[in-house]
Amino acid sequence: MSATVMTIATLSRLLAPAFKDLYAGAKGQAEKAIHKLSTAAGVKKLATTLIKIDKVKTIWSAEDEVSLKKFYYPSKISIDDEEQIVASAAELPDGNLVIEGIVGQGKSIFMRYLACSLLENTQVIKIPFLLELRNISTRRNLLDSILSFLKTVGITGGEETFAYLASSGKTVLLLDGFDEVPEECVADIILEIDHLQTLYPELKIVISSRPQSHIQNVVGFRILRLVPLTPEDYDPFVQKLIPSAAKRTDVVDALNGSPTDIKGIISTPLMLTLVIVVYQTEKETPLSLSEFFD
């Protein structure tokens, strides 16, 4: 994915052809909704919302939003016991997927990256719908969340429009954080997800979750595991965070010289980032796990 920050005008231009194609096959409420989006004003509204997917707050910029492209370190996933860097959503295996990773392994950032990658081509072929499942509640089910998202980006027409978009083969549904669904809602959400994949086989569904969540047991979803970081990742990872070559060398040398028990926990982007923060504050890496957590 290009390091260039995309503008609303550029994204609007890339989205326009996709909605012209969608409008050509739409009927009823969907036709009315897509017609609004196929106008310059409609596409701009959608682009204005989708472009926010690239904006995040991090440990390094807790107060200001930054572009994901400026700090993203490529995630690796395990596919059939082979490790592979995923440069875009187009490189994912076919079918519906569960992206599995432990806490701090960058699942949410990876999901945002996948969504952004769908908007980075010379022409947008598939439109990402990215939803955070932590917003699910006993009064707000998955369909409610999907329709609310569509309304936010300017897509009206309710279930009829969603059904058309889901059947078109031009959308990808990205559901982040299945493990954050309240326990009392899990069974119902699984039924909804299973219902969606049955009704709309053309709709690609990608869900992120921690290990041993119930979603991994749903038939029809292939599990892809995020690969832990290794010492070989230290230098390229730190390059994303520290521009100064001299400072970067100091940090990487300190990381490589860390005790074994500290190296053992530096296997996720979150933990590696925290160790870097500690080093920049203390000018040394902790000598033990207890010292690190203190």
C-alpha cells in the first residue's frame, strides 16, 4: 500500500465507477439509494467517511490522529503452515476468514489495513464495510450495526439496499473484535453471521478474534493466525517508529541484548512498542519481567 496519504477527492474519483456499476443493476429502494451515491455529492460523502479508516491514535500520538500508512508494519499470517506477508486484502485466501491473534498482536490495525488496501487501487473494485463488534449489545444486533454504518456513509434503503450490496460481490464485510462481543450476545451474533454467509455467498466476511472464541467453530470460516514477531523484526519495526538512524541503532542493539525472558514477551507489536517506550524513557531495557511491568 502506498505511503502517500489519500485525499477525499482522490478516493471519490476511485469510488465513482464502482457505484455506477452498482446502479446499473439496482432495483427498488436499492436503486434509489445507489442513485444518490452515484452522484458527485454522494460519492464524496462516502469517501469522507471511508477515508477515516486510515486515521488512528497510537501510543506515540495519543492526542492526534495519524495515518496508518506512516507506522504500519506488515503483518504475517500463517496459511497452510506457511508464513506470508499480506500486502492487501486481495492476497487473502478465498472464502470467509477468521483472523486469529492474541492480545496486542495487531488484529484491529490489520483489519484497518485490509480495509484501506481495498481503497488503494487505481479503481476501487470492492468496498470495505468495517465494523467494531464491541458495539454489539442486547439492544443492538449485527444487522442493526450494519444498517447504522450504511446510514452513516450515506447509503439509505435499509435491509433491501444491504441485501443488494451483499449480493453484488462488490463489498467486503470486516468485523473486528469478535472476542469483545458481550457473552450474552455471542450465540445470537453467531446465528446472524451464519445467516449472512448462507444468504449472501458473494459477500466476503473477515472477522478478527482472539484464540478460542466461538466464531472459530462456525462452519464456513477458515482460520488464519497472525504470526508472532521475532528478533528479525526488530530493526524494520523500529524504523517505522524512530526516524533517526542513530537512535534506532541504539534501540535495536538494546532489544537484541535483552534478557531471554524479556525477548520471550516481545512477540507482539504492542509489547515491542512498550519496550521501545521504556527504553527511550529509561535508556535501558528491563532486566526482568517484574522490572518491565513495574
